[in-house]
Amino acid sequence: MKDIDRLYRYKSLLTSRHAVSSEELMATLGISIATMKRDMANLRERLNIPVQYDRALGGYRLIPGHGRKELPGLWLTPDELVALATLQHLLSGFAPGVLANKLGPLKERLAHLLHDVDLDNVGLTERIRLVHAGQRRLPPAAFEAVATATLSRLRLSVTHHNRETNQTVARTVSPQQLVHYRDNWYLDAWCHLRNAFRSFAVDAMTHAHVLPDEPALDMDADTLRHATQASYGIFSGEPVGLAVLRFSAERARWVSGELWHPEQVSQWLPDGSYRLTLPYSDDRELLGDILRHGAHCVVESPPGLRSKTLAALQAACATYAA
């Protein structure tokens, strides 16, 4: 029996009754006293399981009222361990350095667990490469405060720099959810200054402080879903129109497999080109995505978005001509 399989058996035995004697553990698992003592040390130190020997009951038991919750996934199959280690590696890559202190102990325990099932944790992470494009530097203190307030359902005092207006404004917000989008973190929140829903880039926060005595205002789930998912991209709000985009037959090979919006409508045209229709509320992000396809994307409608795209392309040509 592999070590990890035996540890599974301990879990079952220790949670099925008040206490289990050493003799019963050794007989059931077919192990020596030395192996059992080593296993108990591993349960405590490696897996953080609160097990102790109770002299009054004459056996081992889990410590009641220890104040810790069992981590879902602590007792996993080898395949599930690989999935968890992969997720942990990806999460570390989302915000390098920000979660290092929190993930460090978990990473160490995962390494031990993977070793027990004959898997190489170092080799696993070396075979997964994270490539970041456009990731902005994230202030660790701000991220920690935002995450704490969001999960604890507390209000947050922030100072936020609006890059478009170049203004910095202090405000109090009720966090609703943290969003990781295109390699950057955003906070969806109810802004008490504007008395409206807003989305803030966490990296643009020069100050963030949790207000421990002020519970967050919770938005209705349907209202929040509509505010964050009704329109294209990171921008919130009611759609102002439908963008109709036509991609060349060549570019359609890629775009046809992409989800730009949950409510998008697509159509293959006789010449092999691909038409995509989607709602949007703010054209800034959408315009950038249109321009990255260059001559392979034509805005068919609405006229306003078509004119903006043409103006942006003409301005770019003028810059190069100069």
C-alpha cells in the first residue's frame, strides 16, 4: 500500500469513531509501530490534520474544536492533486509576489503530497509556462486590502487614479467581486461617492484601506450580473448598441473559435468570411480589439463605431506618413 493510500485510510478510521487504538490501526493497515508513529507525524506536520493520542480513551482521535476547517481537496486522488498543483501554479502567476506568503505553506504541502504519489512538483511547474501580455504592476498592499474587504464583506476606502482623465479621487466602495481579466485585476464595486456601480483597476489604486466597522452593501445577484455581463469587455452598463463586425476568411479561422460575449451572434458568409454581432456599452476596449485585426476586420455597423474605427486608422497612417 502506498503512503498516500494509507493516509486515506487513516482519514476514514479517525473520523468514524471517537478514538482508535494503536493496535487496531496497526492490524487494520498492516503496519508496524514505527510506521504508525511516522504516519502520525506526517498527518500533523505535512497535512496539518489535528490528530492526537488521548490517554483517557486509549487511542488516537481528531482534536475537537480545533478552530480549523478541513481544506477541501486535502484528501485527493493523484490526478486531483496534479490539477490542484496546476491551479496553484496558475494562481501564483496571476499576481507574482502578491500571494507568495499565503501560498507558500500550501505549495510545500502540495509538494509532499505529489511526492507521495510519485509525481515531481518541480517538473510539473517547469512544464507549465505562463506568458503575460500587458500585465501591469500590482501594489501588493492594495491587492491584499481589496481581497480582504471583498471576502469579508466590508467597505473599502480607496484612492483611485483615473488614467483617462488623469484625476485621482478618494472614495468609499462596497466590494462585490474581484475580476481577473486579460492579465490584470479589477474590482467590481458599489461606489458610495457616485451612488452607482463602478469597476476599478486595482493597480490604479494608490491607497486601499479596509473599514472594519462598516459592512459592505450587497448588490442583488441579478443586478450585479446584468451590470457586469450585459456589454462587451470590462466596461459595465446597459448596451448602447450592437456592433456588427466582418472578419476575413483567413482571420475567421481564429475568431470563429473565440467567445467575445455570451450573447454574441455569428454567421458564416458565402465567401468564407465571418460576421460577429455583439452588444457593447463603451467602445474603447472594443475599438482596440477591432484595430488589432487591422485590414482583416471591417465594422459594418453602427455608423458611429465605423467612423471611429476609420478615424483611428487614418490617424495611425498619418503618424507613419509623418
